[in-house]
Amino acid sequence: MKIGLPFAAIVASATGLACTTPASAQAVVNVYCSVQVEWCTLAANEFQKATGVKVSMTQKGSGETIAQLKAEAQNPKGDVWFGGTGDPHLQAAEDGLTEAYKSPHLAELHPWAVKQNTDSGGSTVGIYAGALGFGYNTELLAKKGARAPACWADLLKPEFKGEVQVANPNSSGTAYVEIATLVQLWGEDKAFDYLRKLHANINSYTRSGTAPIKAVARGETSVSISFIHDGVTEALAGFPVKVTTPCEGTGYEIGSISIVKGARHMANAKKFYDWALTPEAQKLGAQAKQFQVPSNKATPVPPEAPKFADIKLIDYDQAKYGKSAERKRLISRWDSEIGSLPKP
């Protein structure tokens, strides 16, 4: 999905990005945005107000964005990649698709955000964190007389046949975090055995990581595997949605920001990157009703944000599962063993 912003530079039909003349080049930055569209729009507006730099924004999932960066490697169109799960940002760094940069705001960040920068050789940094869990529609479960899932094992129960939705890891960073989480919890073979069993209860593998929780909110499915902050957003919008995290333990994302290697507007890309690490910029997530935990220690944590201290988090190995070869291998195995299965 692409969004056209009224203040943005002229948008090229093939890429959604601005075409600039040399005279106007200094006043533009082209951003690939992998958070919710409302946050993308607000960030673009506020950055322009703060700096006078116009933003041309393309909103798409992290899996799609890294594919685009690879396709454009010899002729980069984007300048900055904002948001989305950290694993593909680490992969982009490893593949030489992003630029090493040390922001003056680095010392202001939580250790988990700084570690993302260290693990990437300086080519990405954390801007928020979010835990993986389940969203569920309270009204649908009440009608079915089913209890809300509290553990990964619960999703295999007969009452959830055809009632669970999750994204496709080829296009969604959320779905890749799910696979990597299960592998770290149980070992790879047991994790894929679980995914095969879970397939019988899946009604759709969506393109976007946020699509399943939106389907839960609309009453199209009973349960989703989602980042729980996305469920909070739907609940606050008035939908009959609640969230929980699995009893066995769960993984988490470190949403990140990266500068594209060979960015056409490098000075403005660094300006946007620095701005995104400030409390002023990070407050915008909550304003857009997105409730991740911000990375700058001075940014107020929204009261609606899930409390990490109350969640059984695994020691998620961001460095290992952000490796290009590991990500490619796990997704390839998912394609051959799960994605190729007939619909239940």
C-alpha cells in the first residue's frame, strides 16, 4: 500500500518516490515506512514542520521493503527505511544495502536499541520494541463458547479450527519473528512440527503483519498471531479485541531505522534518522495510537503500551536470526513444509 501525502514531492508512479531536480534535491527525503500508515503520515508531517524538508513516503511491510532495497541496490530510490521488525534491517546491513552511521543521540537510547546498532556494524538502530502474542475477538469466542488462548499449545485445539490468522513470512517481519521465536523456544524440528499442526487451524496467511489483528477486530477471524501493541490499538478504537502473550514464552521485535546505501539525499536521510531517535519524534507513535515501547530513555512510555516486565520474553537472538542466510533458510523451509500444504 502506498500513501500520497499532500505536502510530498511529485511521486513517481513506479516507486512512489519523489523525483527531484538538483535545485530541489536538498529539500527532499524519500522514506520507506514499515509502521502503520497513520504513524507514517504523522511522522512525515511533523518532520517537515520541524526541518522544512519534504518527505515522500511509501508504506509497506518490512519483508517487501527489503526485497525492494535488493532490487534497487544498483540504483537506490529510497533514502531511509523507517520502522518494521529488526531482523530484516539486520539482514539489509549484512547485505550491504544500508549505510553505517553513528547518531549523536545513540547514548540516549535503551541498551536493546544500542545493541541493534552494534550487531549491525552501525547500520541500523532500534526505535521501538514490541512483544509477539495473540489477539482475539471476545464476542466471537463467547458465541463459540471457547476460552481465549493463553499458550502456543492452545492454538492447536479443535475449537480454533479455521479460526486463526497469521501473516506470510515472505512478506511479513511479524511472521518471521513468530517462526524464529518458536525455533528458539523448542528447537527447529519441534517448531516446524508445531507449525504443521497449526496449519490445520489457519484460515489465511496474510501479506501484512497487521492484517490478522484487523481481521480479528472486524470479526472475520477469532484469533491472530500479532504484536500485541497492534491489538491495543484496535481495542482503543472500540473493537471487541483483547490481547495476551503465550505462557511458554514469546519473542519480540526491535523496530529499527536504517539509511539506504547510496541514498540520493544523504544529508537529509541523516537528519531524518537523528530526528527519529528524539523524544519529540518518538512521542508521535502514541499520538498515532501505536503503543510500542520507545527506544529513547527520555520518551514517555504510553500507559497503554504492554508492560514488558509482565511478559515471559525469551532471550531472542536478534543477531543470529537477523542473518541473511538464517532468515532465507527458515523461510525456505516454511515455504516447502508449511506454505505448500493444501488448505485445510
